[in-house]
Amino acid sequence: MLFMAYCTDDPQKPDLRAATRPAHVDWLQANGDTIKVAGPWLGEDGEIPAGSLLILEGESPAAMRAFLAGDPYAKAGLFSDVVLHPWRWVIGAPGQS
């Protein structure tokens, strides 16, 4: 099952994202079987990251929450909120003709 995780950065910690980014990217790359799509969502200026959006594949919401807890951003306390929902890939899904 696919899930989307919408993670909002804590606005009180603007430097934490940059400081933990190398470890976060390593974690993303090491977990390509679970992480299907990932990237920052941007603030109103269209330039500065304000959070992360991930599309994940896993068995249950509980399993995905446990997985997300291993993200270096989460471990460092970057996120003020994480919203997780089951998600259906409709347009642009792999194998679509």
C-alpha cells in the first residue's frame, strides 16, 4: 500500500534542515525500496523549503510511522507536524501506458 507523508518544518528551527540534510539524503538513498518519491515542499516564496513530502510503500500506517521516525530530520526534531495518509497513484504511475 502507498502512503503520503506531509511533514512540516518547525519554523523555530530554520537552520536544522541544512545541518541534517546530508544524513537525511543518505537515509533517503538507503531506503529506495520504501521511498518512492521524496522532496521538499516550498514556502510562499517558492525558494525556501518549509517541509517534506514523501510517497512511501509499506504494509500499514503504524509501520510507516515507525519508518518515518528513523528519518534524520525526524530524529533531530525538525518537524512540527507529520500527516500520514494512504495514497493512490493515478497519473504517472510506473507501468502506465
